[in-house]
Amino acid sequence: MSGWPFVIAAYAVAVCALAALLLWARASMRRAEAAADALVRK
Amino acid sequence: MHALANPARFLRLARPATGWLLAVGLLFAIGGMAAGLTLTPPDYLQGDTVRILYIHVPAAWLGMAGWVGIAAAAVSQLVWRHPLAAVAGRASAPAGATFAFICLATGSIWGRPTWGTWWEWDGRLTSMLILFFLYLGYIALASAERERGGEGRIAAIYGLVGAINLPIIHYSVLWWRTLHQGQSISITGGSTIDNAILWPLPLTVIGFTCLFASAVLMRIRAELAEAKVEARQRRMAGA
């Protein structure tokens, strides 16, 4: 049995989960900081 | 740590650090994974599936490190009343939960060709699954407490109690000798894996750790900005 399909599946899961975490964290940070800056400028 | 109690001072350090940690983390993580996929030989017994090691091991360490962070933040909050401790605890949880999930998922995928099963109620696997559920419970509890305007003390106590699971995870392979292998990698040396296979692992450990830290800083910055907006809105409503 070739191990490569399992290796590819494991790396795909890890990369997708990490990308989702970082994109969500970055988007929530930018949204919150933009709202804070907008309120300060008012 | 008390020097960072001032949010403005903390943000002066956190803003540049977030980008640097993200860049260094991506560089090391991508480099380490690429090296692990292309430059190392297959294991004589496991074949190519041994390459899952480079993502599974750092994910397991960081899944546990995330809860160490939560417990340290809880102590800092309950003992010293550090103003950023509750924020740091809440910020660590999503990153820790993600790495615990990666550890469980990649371990399950690794287990199928190696052990012949996707899952077994083995001591290490079960205690790691409990850690993942503890993260979900902490996230729900901490956000509910925050919405109700609480200081986060209940979540902090939950974080401390949950830390009991960490030594259980660590020693599970010694206490219950079932399916998961014993400790084969040590930070202090004495690993049982040959260096020809092991060398990309420090790269992914550094890379994943920097990405973890970057995600935590992003969440802290988001929480501080949200708190600033809420405080200003309260002042405007009161004026």
C-alpha cells in the first residue's frame, strides 16, 4: 500500500486548518482595529 | 510580564511582532514541510507515511502548549490580576484548539496505514481528544462570560482545572502501554529516530510555533480593539 495518499491527506488537513486559523484571526483583527480607528476619528 | 500590563505598551510591541512572526513562521513551516516531503528518505518500516511526523509532532506540542498558556494566564489573572491575562487566555484557545485538531486528524490519517485503524481508545489518543473538547468548552465558557461582562474568573478556574489533563497526555504512553508508541523524540536529545529523517522537524516546530504566536497576537489585538470600541460606545451613551 502506498503511503503517499495518506501523507497528502494529512498535509492538506494541516495546511487548510492552519490557513483557516490565520485568515480568521487576521480578518477579525483588521475588522476590530478598523472599527476602533473609525470611532476615534469620529 | 508586568511591563506589558499597559495595553498601549503591549500594542507597540505586538504590532510589528505579529507580521514578523507570521513571515518567519510561514518561511520555516513551508521550508520544513517541503524538506520533509522531498529531501528525507522513507522509513524502512513505515515507508513514506513517516513524513506525517513533521506536522503531527509540532501540532501535538502546540496543542498542549496552548493550554499551558491558558493555565499561565489563569494564574496571572487570579493571583496578580494582570489586566491582559484574561485576554491572553481567550486568545490562546482558538490556536490551541486548531493545533489539537491537526494533531488528532493527522494522527488518525497516520494510524490507518500504520496501525490498520483510524481510531483506537488508546490512552494518548483519548487524552488528546479530551484536550480538544476542553478547548471547545473553554472557548464557549470564556465568550459567554465576556458577553455577560464578567472578569473571566470562571474561565480562568476552568483553565487551571483543565491543566490536569496535560501530565495525563504526557505520561499516557507510560501508564497505558497500548497502541501509541512511547516517547521517541526529546528536546534535550536522545531521540530514537535517525537524524536523516529527523532534521526537518525543528524547522516545522519553529515555523508552527511562530504561526501559533502570530495567531494569538492577532486575537489579542482584536480583543483589545473590541474592548476599546465598547468602552467608547459606553462613554458616548453615558454622555
